[in-house]
Amino acid sequence: MGQGLENVRKLYLEGIAGGNARDAVHKYTGHRYIQHSTGVADGAEGFLAFFEPFLERNPVRAIEIVRSFQDGPWVFCSAYQSLNNGAAEWVTMDMFYTDEDGLILEHWDTIAPYVGQTKSGEDMVKGADTVNENADTSANKALVLEYTKQVRQQAQHDKIDQFVTDDLIEHAPPIGAGRKGLSAWLASDAAGTCEMLFQIFGQGDFVVTYGKRHALGKDYAAFDLYRVSDGKIVEHWMNEEEIGPRTTWGNSGKF
């Protein structure tokens, strides 16, 4: 495990799950901490202004980091959170930029309610959770990049079979099972348009993209997590958050 990934996990598990936000944010962040979770201000003090009241409101916290990986200075993790014995259940996907010592310098996330019944029948967060480090990271990132450009952004939906296996395991709540379900969703108004790819990185068989999509008059910050095998996407998770008005942002915004 790289130091950046280790620090991210400790910030989550010691600072948030463990309730030691003040110690954790000072130990695991660097000379700056730029925040893109729009309800949280920049810096350690912005983190504490949000999370210390959060810890008081939610004394019972069951937080599981479901999957995580690192690609150079970039760290990804996805977590399931059950607060106050299931009174609220959330799924988060987070992206971090770290320095040469692995200290966290910048953070992006999306937070979505956990959906118990997805259209595909697959659980929203379960599935493969261990990186296949023998997989070709560069080739898998290139595949996902071309899928994002050609199928998602350019709407060349007839090319989907070049990138996605027929028996795709689909975890995104609004998308049906298999490649057929994904194709139907991509062609719908609910999918809208993929307006911007902000970042792509991966490790082994996992590749994540973060960007903006526009659908039904709303903008969304969206993470798409893919697992690739034998040159095709075989599993997909999605986590997204509506981007609120600029007047509601506590920092420079989702990107």
C-alpha cells in the first residue's frame, strides 16, 4: 500500500469513523488542503468546522472503505456509511491528490444515498473489491478513456460492444443489467450528456473517471468506476451528486 493510500484510509477510519478528526486532519494533510466537497471550506479548519459537528450529530458511525487504490499521487476510495444504526445510509466516492510524502493536498467527492434496490438487482456497493495488480493499468486506462470519449461524450452508442462485455455486472442504481441495460440508459434522457472528463486514473484492473454530466436540466458531478478484464469493461459502479447553485458552495466548487 502506498503512503498516500494509507493516509487516506487513516483520515477516514481514524478521523471520521474513529471520531478523531482534529488529530487526523493535522497528521494526514499537507501544507495545503484544498477542498471540493462543496459543504466544506478549505484547510484543516474548514474540515473541522464541518466534521466536528458531524461527529456530534452522528455518535454511531459504521464506515467501511469498500475499495481503494492509488495511481501515482492520485488516490481513490469508495465507502459505505451507516449512521446512527442505519438512520441514514450513504455511499461516497472520493478522489485525493497527495504530495511526495503521501500527505493529502486536495480532495473531491460525491455523496449519494444508499439505494437498496437497484434496477439491475446488483448491490450498489458490493462486487469485486481487490485490485488485480497483474493487469495492465495503462491499457485499461486507455480503453476506459476511449469508451468515455466515443460512447459517453460523442454518443456513438453503436460502438459500445467494442468496450463493454455483454454480461456486464452493473451496480449503478438507475441502470439495468448487462450491456443491454447500460445501452438503454445511455440512450435515455435520464443519462443526458457527459460534458466534461476531469480526471482518469487507475490501478491494475480498476479505472475511475470523474467528470460532469448534464441531464434533465441539472448538472451532476459523477464518478464512474470500471473493472476491466480481457480488454473489456466487465463491472461498473457509479456515484454522483447534483451540483448546487454557486451561492451554496463553501469553496471553489466540485472541480
